[in-house]
Amino acid sequence: MNDVSAQLSGELSENGHRLLQRVYYEDTDFSGLVYHARYLHFLERGRTDYLRCLGVEQSALHTVDAEGLVFVVHRMEIDFKSPARMDDILLIETSTEKAGGAKMVLKQQISSAGRLLILANVIIAVVNASGRPRRLPEDLAAKFLG
């Protein structure tokens, strides 16, 4: 990963991954607050860059063998604690609670200026290219569990 890519992808921390994102006009609704569905985008960016920082290339996983390996969101619980506004700098933190079998459980939170905005519990299913459950390879699970 080059320097620019590394800066854009956030950083690994002792608890997982940290990513900074700015709130733009396009993220807000008529009230000037971040529209609730936009938080899904921020959470997805956090998960994607977490993988990237772990050295996991999702596009390469799709062709890892004849079956492929794909991560899909199976379930997500979100607690909305406080709203974000245009120009806020968001800190998106992602950590792994469980990685094994055919699923992973990730904890995510979004905060701004020390104020907690979002708590999310995300269950990721591990499937093959045709959508059938597949075990997460042990070496890959080890990356998530640090």
C-alpha cells in the first residue's frame, strides 16, 4: 500500500481499526443533520478499510479458489445516539469480536469530537461465490483476531 492509500485507509489500532471521514453536504438532509441511511456508508467504509489495513483484498478473495470467498452483511443492529452535522469529522472505529466458522461479528462505533454518535453490531456471513455458507479460513480468522 502506498503512502496516499495508507493515509486514506485509516490505521490499525490495538483495538482494531480507526478511520477519519468528513461529513459533506451530500450526507445531510434538509435539517443539516446526517441522514440516517448515510451512516451505513460510513460503517461500510470503516469495515472495508479495516480489511485493507489487515492486508485482505476482497477482490482477490472472490477468486481465492473455485468456490470464492465473499463477506456479506447478515445482520446489523444500530443505536443512534447523537446526530452528526455537515463538516463534522467522524471517527469510525471497527473491531472484531468473533471470527470463525462461517461468520464474523464486528463492533463499530462512530464518534465526533469525543461525542458518541453511533454504536453498531454487525454480523458478517462468510459465503462462497454462489452464496452458500463457507468456513472462514483459519489464517484469515487469525488476522481479524490479531
